[in-house]
Amino acid sequence: MYELNQKAGALKPYDPIAGQYEVRLDANESFLPLPEEVVLDAQTALAELPFNRYPDPTAGEACAAFAAHYGVPVEQVVAGNGSDELITVIFSTFLEKGDAFATIEPDFSMYAFNGFLQEARHVAIPKNEDYTLDIDKTIQVCREENVKLLIFSNPCNPTSLVCPREEVARLIRSVDALVILDEAYMDFSDQSLLVQAEEFDNLILLRTCSKAFGMAAIRLGFAVARPELAEVLRAAKSPYNVNALSQKIGALALGQELAIKAALKDILASRDELYAGLEKLGQAYPGRFTLLPSATNFCTMLMPDKQEFFEYLKSKSIVIRLTGGVVRITCGTWEENARFLSAAEDYLKGADA
Ligand SMILES: *Cc1c(COP(=O)(O)O)cnc(C)c1O
């Protein structure tokens, strides 16, 4: 009789909120549809796609469009089936069984999951009480624990805080570990180390098309690192990891500079509106929650009764996300923000409680 090993038996599937809800502010996606030019060009490309052939194993066109958009050399760029895939490839390549990897908690939950799959030793470094990064402590722990791989997001999901790039650079320079800097939300902020990535011999930087670019559906992410490290990633990934359609759509969308700028402006305006609404609620109901500053497309609240808040919103067909001990609300359309804020106010004032 076949018996699952302990590792396989312990796995729990990633649990995005299932079910039909009218307002979804739970997954940090963009609320905007893809620009019409991109959709039309993609339709034309689809008609001409050689479906019987394997796609370009290097996703060359998509990598070139990414490199051009951000102004980095294309030799440093590797494409993945979402940055989630790249995280898995990185963990399985750069960690050996029993090696220590470090996260700075709370952070994106997939890091710890991948370390578990890899049978690596998890060193969880806590954030400061105000949820900022303690750079000195992180350096110290990495040295003491012989950490081989340090991974964190900046700006951070779920805290929405950004750490200044000089501090991040100091951290990378001060450790022997390979540092995986996940900049999934950096399009909403201005502290990227992307164009400096080649100054570091121990850095792999991650970006995704799922957030600012509004392409969560096509699963496209990128790693940026010095050519030596980029070459290792290309060798380690599965050969045709990014499908032909995603390569094409990614290349088209990343080439639309004006549309990208316009979308970013709309998302940030929505985030500001959501943030201002929450700030107002914070003033009207002092002591009920704390709002952290946001450098992302979501707002993060600290709230003792978060579970009740979550359930209340769900009963109004509005979903947000509880993760890492905080409340995370993705900014949405004007109507979605308004519905959320009005329900939040009802909750705070104790309506039908
Ligand atoms: C959303 C997210 C990702 C996943 O991006 P995909 O490219 O969609 O796999 C990676 N890291 C962080 C911190 C995220 O929030």
C-alpha cells in the first residue's frame, strides 16, 4: 500500500478565498482591465501563433520588453511562470537539504512554504514593533545562523511599508547569504534596486506582471541578477516554463509605456482614496484600528477584532484578506472602495452587530 511521506502529507493547498463575492479586495490584483491596444494586438498575435511548436525557452521577446521598460541589460533578465515559479526554482536550486533560509516576518507566505518543500531550516526574523525591518538584527542573525538564502519583499506584502534602498543595499552587502529581493510592489514606490542589481554578486531581484501591470491571469514574472546568477536560473528552470501566449501578451503590454503610466496613476489614485477614507474612519472611531503608511496598491490595518471585521464584510459580499496578523485591503474601483468604506463604517459603529 502506498503511503504519503511526512512532507507530502503535511501540505495544505494555498487558500485563496473561494466563492462568489461582489467586491473582491483580497488578492492585490489590479482592478483595471488590460489596455484595449494590448487586447487587440494580442488577438492578432493569437491568430498567427504556431500552436504546434514549443515556445521560445528563453521568452526572449518578453525579457527584451521587460529590459527595455526598466532600462536593465537583457542578459540579467529571466522570465518565469509568475514570480511564484521563480521563487520555487530559486529555493530548489540554491538551497540544499538542511540549509538555513531566513524570512523577516510577517512576509509573503510562499517563502516559508517553499523552504518547507526544500527541507530547509527556517530562520524567522521578526520585524520591529512598528513593522519596519530591523536591518542590523537581520544582518546579525544571518551571520550567526549561517543563513544561505534570505528572502523578503520590499515594499512588503502584507505590511505595505517600503524600506529605503540604501538600507536594503547595506543589508545585501553585509551578508554572505544569497538575497532574494521581491519587488512585486515596487512599481507603486520608488526605492527599487533594479538598475543597481549588477553591483551585487549575491542578489536576485524579483518583479511580477500580476500587480501594477494587471496581468495576474497570464502568470508572468521576472528575475533580475548578474549574468552568472541569471545563467544558473535559466539552467534550473523547466525548459518551456512560460507559454507562448503569455510571452506574447507580456511583450506587448510591457511595450505600452503610456498605457502603463496611465494605469499606475489610476491605481495610485484609488489607493490614495481608500487610504484617505480609512484615515477618516480612524479619526471618527479612535482606538479601533491603526493604519500603516502604504507604498503599495493595498492598505494595511492593525485591528484586534479583525476576524469579526472580516466576517462582517463577507456577509456584505465584500472580501479582504487577513494574513500575517494584519488586515490587508487591495484598492479597487471607485465603487468598490466606496462599498468597502461604507461597510467598514457600519461595522465600526456597530450596525446590525
Ligand atoms: C503577488 C506576489 C507575488 C506573486 O507574483 P506572481 O508573479 O503572480 O506569482 C510574489 N511576491 C509577492 C510579495 C506578492 O505579493
